[in-house]
Amino acid sequence: MSIPGRGEVTVHSCWRLTACLLLQAFLPGQAPEVLSSTLDGPAVFDPVRGRLVCPLRNRTTWEWDGVWFRSIANAPDMGTSFYDMVFDPRSGKVLLCMTHTAGGRLFAYDGAQWTPLPLPPGQWPLHLVHDPARARLVLLTVDSNQTLTSTFEDSGAGWVAVNTPTRVPYSWPAPQDAATYDPLTGRTMLVTGGGTNGSAAIWWYNGANWSLQTSATPPQQQGCALAFDPTRGVVVMHGGMVGFFQFPADVWEWNGTTWTNRGPGTTALQALNTSLTFDSVRGRLLGLGRMFGATYVAQWDGTAWTVLDQLPLLPAMLRLAHDPLRNVTVGVSTTQTIEWRDGRWAAGAQQQPPIETAFFDIVRGTVVGVSLAQLPGAWTWNGANWSPLPPSAALPPPRLDYALAFDSLLGRATLFGGSTNAAVFGDTWVWNGATWTQLQPPTSPPARYRAHMVQEVASGRSVLAGGKATLSTTAVPLTDAWSFDGTTWQQVSAGQAWMASGQVDLVHDDNHNRVLAVSNNNGLFEVRALVAGVWQLQSSSPGADVGYATFESQRGTILISTWDLSRVPVHASGVATSGAGCGRPLQLSARTWPRAGEPNFGFDLRGVGGAALVAVSLGTANTPLGGGCTALLQSLDLTLLTVANAAGFGQALVPIPDLPIFRGLSVHAQAAQLDATSPIGIGLSARLDLVVGD
């Protein structure tokens, strides 16, 4: 196959890695792995690897080469900082500068990990720019008292202060200004506020001093993005905010002497968070940002935006319902329905009834959505649209945050509790597929809302847990659990401290025929199984919030919706490096996390001198080859040849089949190339140890 700008990849043999694998069944017991995120971080193009790089606040790193995929590198803790990102050709790495942060932080990214770099002591960074004409980094800082700015440069020997006669004045929110290098004038450009009649002021840095321009400038747009487009020979400005939450769509361009408003283009994009960066591999200016409703990657050609990729902007805490017949998970809110399928969110209905919750109805073979606020009260989902069911003669009184569970054996749903702005309910209703009926159980749980309920198939009972009893903002979450047999409620447990955070949900483990509870308890993500009325702890791991959960029956895993979508795997993905290479440095890394069904998996190589071979094996070895070189693989079960680009980067794509036999599989890889500097004439990388996750 051919990958533009990144070399040729030839697969010389196919996978033969399944012979020794024995299938085993386990409960999900790992920490959740993030599968999808809202892209809320900065982005820059890495010309060595031909990809956009985007670190996020949830400490994940994402890359885009036509499709978004998650890197193996955990991003630094970005907190609430502002950011500048540049590519540094000298090191061949992406740099992330967290601006306006006490002490400041600077990191370098090589495609596999983020490494901290030093900053001038006693300074808070404001803007970082790469000056290609003078082959150095330019850093604008402010002292810790936030009164005096300074300018520093790094040409490879560390930060050196530049004693400029004029200093850029500092005023909040300086980090929301924008800076870039302008090759047209050979200067660094800093666009800030303070121009005439609400326009921007532009500070210019020529390597010795700063000068100010206050007229003939574009409007001040806080949080805008700047980038130079060498194809068209202009600096482009787009995005940001004018006034009070006004987001202009106009694009401004600087040709070296004059700013010109190009208007919004024939496809206007309004951006809340914007990054502009030039894709030097394909010769195009890219914009990444968040619109109302989606995250986009688009190309600007001077007259129009062309959207290249678009992801739904997910509502927080989507309700999830898994459809085992179609093997997709449906996420619903009152305004949007989307589907998680084939490892990616697929756009669904944008115009829909106000669905409050949803469940899979095995009788109808589809997901059913429920809304008590609008007739007919129930709809079925066909993968693209909602269709109304015949209306029930009666509906439970309108409410929100009720608990609902579907009994697949009896073909009916049970509803308990919920709340309005004025009341908390403690009533029980059942829906038989056509009619809602209120029951009068002799025993019921205390009234509550935001409780969680699931059907325990083995006992034929609905299990209810947690929730809150009052509408007070200081209401303490309930810590009890109940079960309902269709006639009466029975208390299962009380005083469960792990429910006290309120971050709890229940799912039914179809593969083991039991109820599982997921929770966040004192910063620990925990999974428990309900066994004979006792909650038995299955696993505990640091971190991870809990929103709404569902069980993926074919994978045997749990999906959790918070601000992100995460999976609780049976087998966690693993990537580690072992041993040492020899010869010229040759870095082998995983392109993304190895997971069954991952279409974007592959190997990245840096430091390739023409071509390199990647070998994959089921076993490891430690065989000396002489001259300090060691073969670290037991056998050659898969070999791939990659030809590097001009920057010495190559990759080999190896999509992992979505088959159970691959889950939990341990494999190992090592790269080799002809290398005259190696004692044996062959240079080797360290070994990459992989575990294929769910």
C-alpha cells in the first residue's frame, strides 16, 4: 500500500499468531480506556510523520492523518492553561508550551511520549514561536509578579535573554492573544488588543526589538488562530471571540503589507476553539476547531472551507443502550442520537423527540427511547431515525432522572422514582410494550431520583441502587440497593460506602449472567458483582469518573459515557519497550493502542535510513549477535517492510481483526535496517512488547 509522504509499506507475510492462544472468560476488571473525546486542545501539524497532533485536557493525545486515532502517549496535565504548539525542525519534535501558568511548562513530543523541557527560571511563558529564518525558538514571558515581559531565544544551546529596548506590555488576558512567524516580513507577529476603534494591535519582533502597529489592522478577536500559508503566501487569521460571545466566521489574510477580509468563505465555519496549521506534506492550510454541534478539520483555500473530517460534539453524560443484534451502542440525549460503531461515533438523528432514556427491547429487536413529557411516550430506533409506537392510554406523570430497566424474559420495562423541580417520586410503573400501568407494591424503596436500575436475568428481578432522596443541592447520595420481582420490592443491601460519591451505574453482564456495578469511590474506579445479595469487589484502579454505562455483550466489556467515551476491558491494551538497540538510533513505536478491531493500528519508525524491516513474534529471546547487538524475538511470525520518507520516518499499518482470539494476545516486535555504523552491518531497535486489548 502507498501512504503519501510516509513511504511504501509492503506486508511480506500474514498473521499466523493464533495457534497458541487459549480463550478464557473474565469479568471486566481493568481501568477504563478512553475511546473517544471532545477535541478541546490545541493542534499542530507534524511534517515528519504527516499528522495533526492534538493533546487534550483529559491527558490523552490524538493524531489525525485523515482519520482521528488515539496515540499511545498520555498527554501532560494541561489543566486550565492556554497553549501554544509549534513544530521544531531542529529536534524533529512537536513542542507544547502551557502559557500563563505559574512556573510554566514546556514539553516535546516524538510520537511516542511527551518529555518535559526547561524554561527560563522565574518566568511565566506567554507565547512560543518558531523562527525558521534564524533557526530558533522565540519565547515571550512575564515575570511571576505579572508586571514585566521578557523575550528569550533558543537556537539549540538553551534559553538566552534578549535585551530588547522596547518590551511588550502585559495585561490580562494576554494568553488569549495569538502569535506566529511571518516569513513575508521576516518577523514574529503578536496580535493583541489595543488598536484603534476596537481593532487589534500588532507587535512585531525582528530578533532585536519589538515595535507596535495600531492602525490598518484586523478586528481584535480573542483566542483567534494564526498561521502562515506558504502555498498562497499569506498569514491567515480565523476564529476567536469579539465582544460578548460573538464568534465571527470571517477569515483575514496578511500579504506582507495589507490585511484583507476574505469573508466567511462559501462554507462558513464559526469556531469556539481554533487551531490553524499548515500541512506541508499535502500543501494545504488546515483549521481545527469546535463549532456548535461538531468538531471539524477543514482546509482553507482562500475562498472556501472544505470540511475534511467532522466528529459529533458529544453532550456530557450520554445515556447508552447497546444493541447486540447490530453490535452498536446508541447514545441519546434530549436533543441528539448518535451511534458508536466500528470504533467511531457515527452521526444519527439531530431532529428528534426529547428522548430521556433508552433500552434495548429484545422483543422488538431494537432500541426503544422513552419520554414521559411527550406522547406517544415511546419510540423505536432504526439506526437513523426514531419512529413512534402507538400511544399508551396513560403515562406516568412527567419527570426526569427516573430509573428504568427492561425485562427481556417478560418483555416489559419497570420504572421507579424520578423528580420534577418540586417533587421526588417513589412510585413503580411497568410498560408491557403498549401500555403503562402503575403498580402498588406492599413494600417500596424510599422515593429517589438519579438511581440506577438493571434487570437481573437469572432471578427475574430488577435491581435498583443509589440515587438521591431530596432536591437539596446538599443532598447526600443514598447507599442502598433493592430488588423488584414484579410484585414487591425487597432490600438487598444498605450502607454501601462505595455508593456515597453518587458516581454509580449498573449493567447486566450477559456473558456471566450477573449484575455489575461500576463506581468511582474516593478516586478509585471499582467494579463489583452482585452475588447472592452481596456486592463482591472485582477490581479497583485509580481514577476515571462514572456517568452512564452499558454492557457490550459480544466483547464482554462495559462502555461508560462521561465527557468522553471509555471502555472497561477484560484485557487492557499494553505497550512497553524492552532491551536495547544497536547502531544508528532506530525508534520503533506503536501507532495507536493495540485493540481488537482497531483499523488504525500499526508501527511507526524514526531514524530509518531508506528502508527498515519490522518483525513480529509471539515469543521473546535474548540472542547475542555480536558487537552489542541482540535479537530480541523468538521467531518471525510477521514481517513488514517500510520505506522511509525524506525525514527518516516510516510506518506500517497492520489493522487488527475484531475477533475474540486476538483479545489478550501478547506479541512482540523489533525493527532492523542496513546500517554501516553497526558492528554487524545491521542496526536494530529495542523490542516493543504489546498486549492486544478489547
